[in-house]
Amino acid sequence: MLNFMIISYIFIFGTVLGSFFNVVGLRLPVGQSIIIPPSSCPSCNHRLKSKELIPILSFIYQKGSCANCHISIPPIYPLIELSTGILFTIAPFIIGWSEELIVAWSIISMCIIIIVSDIRYMIIPDKVLLFFIPLFAAERIWIPLDPWWDPIAGLLLGAFIPFVIILASRGGMGAGDMKLLGVLGIALGWKLILLAFFLSTLYGTIAGLIGMAAGLLKKGKPFPFGPYIVLGALTAYFWGRSLIGWYTSHFLTL
């Protein structure tokens, strides 16, 4: 019973944070305050009441539309809230109830904000990265990786690889992607950031091919890569060591 209550609290707390991350991801890239003005409908500027701000449930109760103008609410808002709640909830089951859980929740928080801003504006805000750089650095001093220099190597390697790609391809990746991988490297270390880069490229390639086959994307047309970096980083962080162990045991021993 106690475990159920704790898990329920974590999920609810995650959805509330997800609602806040929606605001941060939408407002920071355009230079708006994340506090003032209060949340409102983007179509009619109707100021949202308390009952309209309940994560996920308000969207369901209002049948996916504004209570005032009845214009459809983009489904990304409740999806972000739900995704944050789920990720916060499953993290302790994968990481364990340890200090590392703080790092996990910090990574999830940054990743969710990046998804919102990159999908909406194709921008990875420097202000978000600048906030998480010292946070990840402090967490890795408090909860160190082994060896101690792993976060430094992760930062340098995470930024260096996309930097080389940018130079070689003359714009094949964005500077925001490079900075994001560098910041994630602090938390993940050099091995996992390498895996994250490989996985994000794999995910992005698959999504791009599917998008072009479906006529949703055109060849040569840019699309937000940040969500695929996020997906690759979360996969590497949660399951990377198992994936590396499986790969080395099956292929490097041949």
C-alpha cells in the first residue's frame, strides 16, 4: 500500500512538472517569462482557470478543446505531461532507490523541455542548457562516475563528434544538437554518450525514412533532431550498460 502511494505521488508529481516543462519549452525560446503572464489559451487568450490546469485530466474533461473558444488543444501538451509522469515513475525501477535517481530525474527534466522547444520552434534554448550544465556537474561531483574524469570526457566527446559532422557536412547537424550532446555527456560519461549518439542517429534515420515514405518529410528539408537525441540519451542512460555488455559478449569475443 505504501509503495503504491509513493509511486502514485511520483507519477502525479511528474505530470505536474510536465505541465511546467510545457510552459518552459514554449516560452523560453521566444524570450517570454515562464511565470508571467499566467497560462492562457493560445487561440483566444482566455486565462486558464485552476480546473483547466489539471495535467491530463483537464484535456480529457474538455474533450481536447478550449473551454472558451472550443478550438482544439494540441495533443502534445497532455502527451508531454503523461510522458514525464511515466518516465519519473519508471526511473526508480530501473535505476533503483538510490542517489542516482536524482540524476535520472534531472536528465528527464531537461530532455522533456528540449522536446517541447525543438518540436515547436526547432530551437534548443541555450538558457536551458546553461541551467543544466552546473546542475549536472554538481550532481556528478556528489554522485561521481567511475572513473572520476568520465563526465569531462563525456562533455568533450559529446560536443566534438557533432562538431566534426557540422564541419564535414556544412550544416548536417545544428549547433544546438552539438551543445545538447555535450551537456548530456556530463551526466552520462563518454561510453554512454557515444551510444546515445549512435542510437539518436539510428532513431532519426528510421523516422526520416518513414516520414519521407509517408510524404510527411522532403529530402533535404530540416526536421527537429533534438527529440531523437533525447530518445537516444534516455535509452543509453537506462539500458546502455546492458546493451554494451550484450554487444561485447556477442561480437567482440568472435
